[in-house]
Amino acid sequence: METNILDNETKDKIGFVTFIIEEFATSYKMNRQEAYRYLKKYGGIDYIFECWWALHIDNPFWAVRDIYKVCRNNGGYR
């Protein structure tokens, strides 16, 4: 029986994505599902996955603002 074991970088990435979606939801008064849908629709999720390493070392406030700017530039309205 083969067991898939995630490497540390993948675990860190998953942990950060989960954390930052929650931070985004809290900052913009959404629940997690609304925040995820918004981020997915306006390119925020792609940005998070592409730039997670840089975002995760930044203050969460500034990381959320950067993600918001990406979504806003892609048609987001919040």
C-alpha cells in the first residue's frame, strides 16, 4: 500500500493559502466560501498560488491588500 506524503513546502503552501483566505474573508466581512469564490473569480487564488512565498513573509494586512489589488484590477468590486 503506497502512502502519499506531502513535502514540507506543500504543507506550508496549503497552510498559508488556508490562512490567507480566512484573513481576506475577515478583512472584507465575508464568510470563507464567499471569499474563496471572490478570489477564484477575480484571479486572487491564482495570484496567491503564484506568489505565496513572497506573500507569506509579508504582514498579513499587506498581503491581503496586495491580493485585493489583484482582484480589483481583474474586475472585483469589494
